Amino acid sequence: MMKEFGFMSGVASLACVSGFAFGQQCDVTPPAGAIEQNDPNYCGTLTVEPDPNGGCNEDPIAYQNIGGVVSGDIISVYGNVGAWDQGTDPATGEPIGVRDLDWYLLEVPDNGVLTYTVKATNNSQAADPADFLFFVLNPASATDCAANVYEGYLPTCDQFIEIPVAAGTYGFVTTINGFGSEFSDCTTNYVVTLEYAGAIFACGDPAQGSCAEPNGTAGCDDSACCELVCAIDDLCCTDVWDEFCVEYAFQQCGYFAYECVAPNPSVANDCVAGAFFESVPADNTITQPFDTTGCNTDGPPQPECGSGVGFEQIQKDVWFIATPAVDGFLTASTCNGGALWDTKIAAYSYDAATFDPSALPDYFIGCNEDCGDAAFASELQIEVIGGTTYLIRVGGYDENSFGPGTLSLTNESLPIY
């Protein structure tokens, strides 16, 4: 998948929002024919349970389906979101915060481009920004609560996101920023307008060759990427897919070219080829010291970590290959003293016989940025098969996040009932 953002870029997680989004107040008057959220009485009261568009925060999952589109269609939805205190935690005496998220589904019939235009305003903050977040979910995650692929946020009014799409069910989520300076007490109003344009160019034929290299034909085999590149330079589809088209594809389509440039000679596992092998005994923990000082960054950006706009990369990374002894769970952690700086941990599938570092985005399993300790360290747990190898990547939140640490790896066996 690929993305092109107007005035912004970035990706984050679904229900657990990371990243910061600050925008100006906008005119949120719904256009004629706009669709209203189906939970207008939910925010601030919890009088409607379950939330009919609470998405992955409800069981069963609850989306508001706004139907399908054909080329040229424009659909708008509007509503309000916010957060409020819902009682007090008896154990801590702290207020229990509740946040309203509105989840929508949309059917796309064929290849094309979806343009999302987002406006929000906060009536309780006067001229202050509407602290608002907006997410787009791809077909694979729109209905199963897996990680989403795109995030939009609102630094200006008429924020737009253009996303090349294939046929499928797409989702989007509106909410306030859960890490903002103040909650909005359900006074954040929004309007989201979607416009779908069908495919223009002849793209997507396997015979056209790869989009990632000059292929001697007009167009390339990835229809969505091809459409996006040819919208920038139509000669890529009417003449030949050359090195300039490839450059556009890598810039616009999320392609990843692996490089390990100038690795730290004192850190053997700075590049993925030098990953340390670790055997993790059943129901036990092993530890491995590391130091990312002076390391390069050779892994792909992983917006799924939820770090917010501009912080998708895992900086100055080092690598480990873990083999858990038994079926169950593998936990990789720098939390609670493992690192005293802001880390991220990601996991990838790994098969030594077929491993290609340029395919790392395809091997991705999961990522964690913050485990909740004071140092903003990380802890990631994945389900594993005993005897199978997994690639673990440890790095920093940004280019200033690096240093020594200790990675702990724990293999917990599945319980026997």
C-alpha cells in the first residue's frame, strides 16, 4: 500500500492513539445530504450501550456502514467526539476517562483514488486548536481490528489525504487526541468528505513488470502504485516505466530498498545480516545487552508502532533472531530498567533459507513503542511456534533516542486446560 498526504504524513494505531495532532478551528457545517453519526447521544453520557459505531472498542465490533461509491461520488459524514470522566477508580481514586471514537466503513468497487477531506472544531476551546485525530483503515484491517495503515491529523482546515485503493472495504475513524493537553468534553465536531475517482490509466497487468524497477513497458504491475505515479507523470503509463518512474514509486508507494550504510564496526548486529541468535527456553527469560550508540538505521519505517506523524522510523536499530522453545508467546522488552531512553521494538517473521531484507515490510508482525514506564521503553508480545525463528528489532523513537540497554526475551508456554 502507499500514501500521498496533503500537508502531512504518518500512521498510528487504532484504539490506542499515539502521536499528537494540533489544528485550527474549522467550519464544520455539514453539506447537503451528509450522513450523521449514528451515536449522537453517546459521547459524554454512555446512555447508548453498546456504542453503535464504537468499532473495535465494542464486542461485537460495531461500525457505521455508509455504503458504497462509484467513480465521481462524494459522500460526507458528520458528528461529534470527545472525552469525559466516567466515575472514579475505587482502587486509585483517579477519575476514569472515557473517549468516544466514531468508526465507519465504505465499500470501494475497483482501483482508484479515495480523497478524504477532514474538518474539525472544538466549541469549548474558542480559538484554540481542535485536538483531533483521523485514521484510515485498509481492507485487511477494516473489519478485523488489525493494525491500520494510514493516519491523518489536522494541522489546517480542509486537511486532505489521497490514497490509491483497490476494490475492498475501507474504514476510517474519528476521535480526539488521547494525549492532548486537554480533553474536549464532547464538543469537538467534525465533517469528513470522501471523494472516489476510478482508475484512469491502464495499470496492474503482471506483464507490465515491476513498479520497483525499469521494466521496458508502459505502466507496472501494482495497479494502485501505477495510478499514483502516472498521476504525477503520465509518461510512465503512456511511454515507458523508467528510472524516474521507479524513483516516484519508491517515494510515493511505500516501497522499501534495503541498505546498511556505514554500520558501527563495534556493534556486530547493527545490520540485519549480523543479527545475534538467541535461544529462549520454555517459561524462562534470557537477557542480552546492547548499545545503539553510533548505529545506523537499516530497517523500514514501521508506522504501526503508533509514534505519530514524522516518527514512523525505528532509529539506530540493532537486530536479534530469537528461537522460542515452545508454542506460546514471546515477549521482547526493554521495560522497567532495560533501557533508560525512548525505545521501540518490532518483530518480523524470519526464515534463513528465504530471508530477503528488502522484503522486511512484508515480514512485519508487530511493534510497540511505549510500555508505560517512566523511560518510555518498550515491550512487545507476539504469539509464536516453538522452534521457529523470529527477527527482533530494537531502536529509538527518534534520532536522539539511543544508548545502552538490556533486551529481555521471555518464552511463555500456552496453558494446558
